Amino acid sequence: MSARTTASDADPALRPVTTDTVRELLSDRKIFPGLPDDLGEDAELVLDSLGLVWLLHVVEERYGLIVEPTDEDIAGLTSLRRLTRYLRTAQTNPPDRAEGAGPARQAGATGATGEGRPG
């Protein structure tokens, strides 16, 4: 690693989620066969449940971000721009709550009991 390499370069979990990265995540034709390569940011996007589960799994693997969208959140994920905004918000503003209490939580957060949290 060079002296100019930053932590965010070395650790994908520290890189911000961008429209281009979400577009790349959606490029797997086995999971998302109907999406065009040149999907516009505001083009209508409809993800089936399997596709959404797979996408969230890959987001967790690559970014260490566990996202648990509500039904209302899912209903709003209707474009590349909105999906990116949702993931970026979850990444930059993880709730400081117990697991399952919000739409997203960072990997490594304490469990539902809150044990291990500094007093």
C-alpha cells in the first residue's frame, strides 16, 4: 500500500455508496435479468423480493452494512437514485439503537440487549 492510500481505499466498507456502485451491484444478469446496462438514475426500478435480498446481501458483504428496510422503505426504492440515497443514508447515519429497531444497522453493532455498549 502506498503512502497516499487512505483507509477508505483499503477498506471497501469505508467507501461511500454511489450511483455507480449500486448500478454495478445491479449488473448481475442472473439476478437482475431485465435491467439495462445504461439504467438511468430516475428510470423506474422494480426489484422482486429475491433480487432485493440478494442486493442487500452483497451490500453487507462489500460494505459491512446491514440494511433492514421496512415495507415503506421498500415501496420507495423505485429508481436507482432512490435506492442509492437509501443505502447512502443507511451508511452515513446508522441508527444508534438495538438491532432490529431501525431500518439499518452497522455490522458489529451490539445485540438487542445493548450489552457491551460503553456506559
